[in-house]
Amino acid sequence: MNPNPVLALDEIDLADLAFWARPLEEREAAFEALRRERPIVHFEDPEPPPGVSFPVPLDGSGYWAVTRHADIVEASRDPEHFCSGQGATSIFDMPTEFLEFFGSMINLDDPRHARLRRIVSAAVTPRMVKKIGDEVQRSASLIVDDVIEKGKCDFVTDVAAKLPLRIICNMMGVPEPDHDLVFRQSNVILGAMDPEYVPEGADVTMALIAAAQELTQLMEDLARHRTERPGDDVTSALVTANVDGEQLTHQELASFFILLVVAGNETTRNAISHGMKLLTECPDQRDAWVADFEAMAPTAVEEIVRVASPVIFMRRTATEDVTLGGVRLPEGAKLLLFYWSANRDVAVFDDPYRFDIRRDPNPHLGFGGPGPHFCLGAHLARQEITTMFRELLGRVPGIHTTGDPERLLSNFINGIKHLPVAVA
Ligand code: HEM
């Protein structure tokens, strides 16, 4: 069903955090209107939320919201004109060291981006992929054991959040007692605008830096340890030279780890949580998937990622005066590529508000557009989502939500913080 418009075009202000607190249907309707009427539109800089101080003063240039699928694909494919090096995750400009510290390769352009991506890709050998796959299966099975015992639970904290966190930590060799620290700090980094994670009145910038420092310390200790005594994990492979003599410095490793825990954790967690919600709302889709799980899994998982769109946008910056979708953009223009909007674009998706586990083709942009920054963890994310639902639908097919989701207040992550479920 199509969302009913509530806001008039001129009332839509994506820069106002209050917009993101509006009901989902209103936001969907607003984006639909933008795609139709003003597909690339300029907004003023957002007001910094209370407690936020920016390391670099706002330059007053505002940003451009890119909402159509075709324009986002075009910008993603053209990193020479639309770069990531001035920041991919923040609307505001940040000092370069800050960007690298928090974002690693996601905030870099080639050739530095390509170097990091090459080293990281080489570190994940087929043997490691197999080991990670076994771990995904084992963890999902243990998580479902717990759910069965409890009968009802908070699906986000008891199920969806547990799997990706365990997998990333195990992949990197983080000891089990430190998993909880990683969970708390990643919540702070991605949920900084939400008072559940950073209390109102607190200095958000300081909270972010403190969270990143804790993760850095953890990784530096681990890197030292693994340099002396390499083990069978990705950290060991990253700190010891590969066949081409390449390796990461400890600082690069810490930044990459911060990227992994935020990029790989919250995103997959939210895809799984949205999946649970969607399957409850659409029992015909759930029944179809239960009836033939393996045959449906590949398209069902893509459809969950499309509808969930866990990452709402990524930023690019125009490297020179350039035209996109017929709009002239000046050098330095900040563009927010709204994947969430592209994934509901009628020009590409029939009946885009319908959750259809058989949707094929499904060229969604949930993992980013085609280009050098396409999600490095897409394969792992698909594997985790598939395994989690195989376990759930195979062992507790009656599991369903029993209340509304509590949503994360964020313009960046389409997050669910809590979701009550019952097993039967
Ligand atoms: C459903 C789950 C996931 C979603 C929706 C998602 C989404 C995205 C998106 C939209 C980008 C593009 C960034 C850009 O173009 O600027 C990205 C990049 C990235 N993702 Fe994912 N991601 C998911 C899971 C994961 C997992 C599980 C990992 C790793 C364990 C991961 C690691 C990364 C990394 C390292 C990048 C940066 C790649 C680069 O800059 O070259 N992601 N992801």
C-alpha cells in the first residue's frame, strides 16, 4: 500500500531531526514526493543537536538529498566526481584524522582506499570463510536454544544483535569477556543521537571519541598480542605481512575494527529485526518461506535488505562542478545518497511497498551502489541473515512480534532498538 502524504513538499525538511522522529509512513510519503517532484534537492545545514559540538565549523553550504535510484547509481559509479574522502557517513565536514580514525576505508578514496581493501580482502582466506560459516551456524543455533527456553523475549537484544556481534568479534579474535564492551561502544557510535545510548545533555562528540578510544585500546592490545603470537583470526592476518609484503599498522587496524563493528553489527542486526517484523506482518510470505526455505532464501534475504535499508544514506562530495540528474552541482557540494529512498523507487521496483520474498530481479541499493565502496561484508551479512532465519523458521516457525518496534532516532541508520516477540 502506498503511504499517504502528510507533509506538503515545502514542509519536508530532512535536515530537521524532528523529521526522523515522524512515523515511518509519513517519512516514506515525504520521500515519495521528493522522488517525484524534487529528486535532487538542497537543504540547509542541520542544526547541531543539543550537546553536539563539531570539530570543524559548519560552512553553511548545506547539502543535496539525492533520492532516485538512477541518480544514486550514477554517483556511486563515478568516484572521480563524487568522492568519499571528505566523509561518507557524516553530513558535516570532519578533520581528516577524525574521518580516518572513525571510518577507515569508507572515508577514503583510491589509491589509499584500494590498498586497505586489498589487504583486508587478502586476509580473509577460504579456510577462514569456512570457519566463519561454521561459527555463524553454531551461534545462530545457540541463540535459538535460548529463545525457546525463554518463550518470549526482546528480539533485538536477545536474537538479532547477538549474532553479528559474536561473528565479528570471533572473526577478529576478540576474547569473549570483551564482547559486551564492543556491543556498548558500537551502540554509542551509531546511536549517538538517541538518548538511550548517549544521555540528553551529554557531550555527544566526547562520547563518540571515548567510545572509539575504548575500541582502539582493545584492538591495540590484541594487535600486539597477535604480532608476537599469530592465531587463526583476521587480526593475525592483518598485522602480519601477506604474500605481497603488505600489512596494516596498529592504528589502521584499530580504525578498520571500528568500521567493522559499526558497519557490520548494527546493519545486520537491523536487517534481521526488520525481517522478523515483516514476516509477522505478512503471514503469506512467512508461510511461503517456511514451505520451501532453501529455494526462497536468496530472494527473501535480498528483499529483507531492500525493505529494511539499514543504512539510510551515505555521503559523497563533488570534486568539481558537475551535473547529476540534470542538476548543476558546485564543486564541494555534499550529496546524501538516500538508499532507503532508492529502494522504494517505482521506476525500478513494481509495487515497492509490498514485501515480496520472491522479488526477482531486485537491484536494491541496501549494500550501497555499484562502485569501489560496495559493502565489503555483503556476503557475510547474507549468510548471517539466511542462517538466522533458517534456524528460526525451522525450529520455531510460530515466532511472531507481539508489539510495535521501538525505533532508533537517527537519520543514518534505520534502526529498531527493541521488538517484543513470542515463540508461539
Ligand atoms: C545487512 C547488512 C549490511 C548493510 C545493509 C551494509 C551496508 C553497507 C553500505 C550501504 C555500504 C556502502 C558505503 C559507501 O558506499 O559509502 C557498506 C560498506 C561497507 N560495509 Fe557493509 N553493510 C552490511 C553488513 C556488513 C558486514 C557484515 C560487514 C563486515 C563484517 C560490513 C562491512 C563493510 C565495510 C568494511 C564497508 C566499506 C567498504 C569500502 O569502503 O570499500 N558490512 N555497507
